[in-house]
Amino acid sequence: MIDPQNQRVEIYRLGKEVEILQSPVNLSGEDVLPGFVLDLQEIWNIG
């Protein structure tokens, strides 16, 4: 889940604790979407 107002990302994975990232520059798709990278800099600059 991406929270642009607080520049926070919550990553939910089956069977694992929620991972919370504060102001990450990008997110990778890891094993779910190999090669996918989401650049978050523009999302953080909105507003």
C-alpha cells in the first residue's frame, strides 16, 4: 500500500510481517514481478 501523504509504503507478503518503508526511492517487483521497478520520486513530489 502506498501512502503518498505520509511518504510511506506498506508491503504485505503471505506468512510474513508487514514491512514498512519510509520514503523509498523505488520499489521492485521482487519474485512476483521480476524486473519491475516503480519509481516513487514523482509520487512523493505530488501535492
